[in-house]
Amino acid sequence: MDFFVYNTMSGNKEKLIPVQEGKVGMYTCGPTVYNYAHIGNLRTYIFEDVLKKSLRYIGHNVKHVMNITDVGHLQSDADTGEDKMELGAQRENKTVWEIAKFYENAFLEDCDKLNIERPTVICRATEHIQDMIDLIKRLEEKGYTYISNGNVYYEIDKFEDYNELANLSIEELEAGSRVEVDEGKKNPLDFVLWFTNSKFKNQIMQWDSPWGRGFPGWHIECSAMSIKYLGETIDIHCGGVDHIPVHHTNEVAQSEGALGHKWVNYWMHGEFLVLDGGKMSKSKGDFLTLSKIEENEFSPLDYRYFCLQSRYRKQLVFSFEALRDAQNSYKKLKSKVSSIIDALQEEERLDENKINLYKSEFAEQISDDLNMANALTVLSKVIKDSQLTNREKYTLIADFDKVLSLELTKENSEKDMKVDENLISRLIKERNEARKNRNWVRADEIRDELQAMNIELIDSKLGTEWKIKK
């Protein structure tokens, strides 16, 4: 089946044609491990996880490489501000190495909770310094670099179509990145490949290089490591939209400058998760973590389901009210699947033709630039289809969940079984009033809501009782 993705570089939806048939090389920008990932960051990783699993679903073998930035990332993408790793160390009175290890583990734990599959290769910047030095040397040999004030800069005027990915003029790029005046640069948008003379006189993370002892700029690591593990032409490169105007633009310039040919065939970017007041920012301290979501009695999979309901290329507005709606919908979905599982019978048939038709319909939606909202609609159709046996429904649900990763066929945990008795009593009272007033629609809605909470109602002449469904 053909798979279509929106390519940021061309601005069009394109048919994916891998470099090697049946195999996809995919690189995703990983976290800078100086603080917890916020839920906006995690939305991007959910999108990338769905992409990988969708590609695999239709038959591709995916090699997924992700970096861990544990050195070289300043607060501004444009080589200004404080060193993020040093800031984390100062904040918590730890070494930069301790900070890196702690927040890398925290990030991976968040991914595990969200059923985000680990990449094939996780590569840390600090373990690939020589690869970065080698790539800078290639750029130097081809005349793309210059040294100023002891630092090695990339000269963007030497690279044609520097602004192609962002589709902005050079003036717009300058304005958008809020570049500070740097007397050492020939062009304000030139960027550092290697620091030997930074403003951080006591920089802890430093290495020897042909240009002196120092540390790499942020952008060079992704180019060096992606080329090392995926080769000189990559099928898909992913990240958040905030990476487009600076980080990914600089990656293109340095990679194609060194290689002498097109480097990435398809660029895919996830849009922001925004609060009512704008996008979350770690530097401002106004960000939500997955643990804070859990503290508000949501599960990580409630959040995954919330993200799956929207297209990855569309901004998603977050509120706890919206997350609560998603939580209720997810509970209803789990409840329906649980009822199907409870009704399974050994002798039920499997009609492969029916199953394959639905599999094809699901594959068609995920292959349309990850149309997960429509994919969930296909799942809903399967659950409602009276012509399918429970065995057929279960088979399809389990198959779709290879991509959705919502644990749809997994039994509810004891935590999920906990109930709010006051809420149940209030809903039963409201349902009784609705039935008394012949408001059957509302009565049915309340019954469905309780079923989603795993509550079974028992109506009798003596009134309505309830019990937790086993």
C-alpha cells in the first residue's frame, strides 16, 4: 500500500519512496536532558511513534535513530544564552553528567508510560564527539567554515538555498530567530560548529579538537549521528515545528555542504501543543509534565488518546477539561472492548475476508499522512458492526492497537477499578430523574458514562443498584 506524508521541504503531501524498498531510515530529534520533558514535547514523540508503527503496519522495516543532547545546547538556537546543561547542574547542585543521566532516564520513563517504543538506536552527543569533529573537518575542506575569535563558524552565504526548508526570506529568518549582534560572525545567521572561546570560561564538558579544546555547537550533532547510523541519504527526518527555522535549516546546510548532495528526502514536523495563553516554555517555567498530569488523576494513556484525536500537523489546544473529555471517551472505548472480550466464545468463526477489508480500511487512513482521527473511526465501526463476531472484533482491535498502542485488550488495573461512590450515586439519581421525565436520551448517556467507568447498573422494583464489572 502507498504511504503518503506531508513533506515540509516541498510543502506538499507526497508518496513515500524509501531509498531501499521495504526499509525506512528515520531520524528524530531527541531531548536536551537538562529538565523534564513537557507534554508539548511528548506530543511530538507520540506523533513520531505513531509514524514508525504505521510504517511497520503496512510492511516497512523501520530503523529509527534518536539523539540525546547532553552537551552544546545553549538557551537560544542561535548560539546565545546560557548552557542548558550547566543551568540544570546549577539549579540542582549536581554535576552536568548527573543531570544528563537523571533527565535522560526520566524522559525514557515518560516514553514507556506513553507506550512510545524505544528507537532502534539512541545516541548521546557526548559519545560521538569524534564524529562531529570529522564532519566539521569535511566542511572545512570544502570551504564552508571560518574561524573567528577562536570559534569555528559555518558560513551560510556559501550554501545555496539556505532558507529553503523554512520557506522564509533571510530577513525573516533573522527577525524570527532574534539574532543577537555577534562581531565574530560574517552573517548574523552564521552558526557555531565548534566553540573554543565561549563565554563559559569554566565549561566542564570539553574535548580536544584540531581547533583547540572546546565543545561542539548543538546543530552539528544531529548531522553527524544521523549520517553515522543511517547513511548519507535519509528517508525521513522528524521534529517539532520550532526546529524548522534554525536547527533543521542549519542541519540541512551543514549536512548537504559536507555530502555534496540531497540529504533528507522527507521532512515531517509536529505542531505545537498550546495552552490558552500560548505554547509552553521551560525557560519561563510554565510547563506541564507527565507526572503533573498523573497528579491530576489522568493516566499517561489518557494523554496519548487525547493526542491521537488530532492531526499531528494541527495545533492542539490543551486544557484539563479537554483532557477529561478524552479520558471519558477512552474509558468508554475500553469498556466496549472489555464487553467484547467478556462475550468471546471459542467456537466463534473468523472470516478472513471481513477482517482483511477492515485492516485495509485502517491501513488506508494511517497511510494518509497519519489520519489517526479517521483510523479511530474505523475502530469504532468495527466495534459497532453487528455482522462481525466478537472473535473477529477482538482480532481487529488487537491488530489496530499495534499502531494506537492504547492497551485496548489489556484488563483494567486495580487502579482503574477504583470508583468515586459519590459520583456514581449522583449520576444514578440524575438518571432516575431523566427516566421519570421520559428523557431517555439523557438516561442512556448516563448509563453509557457509568459503563465507561466499569460500573454495571441493576434496575429493579426496589430501585437501581450498581456493581463493578469483573
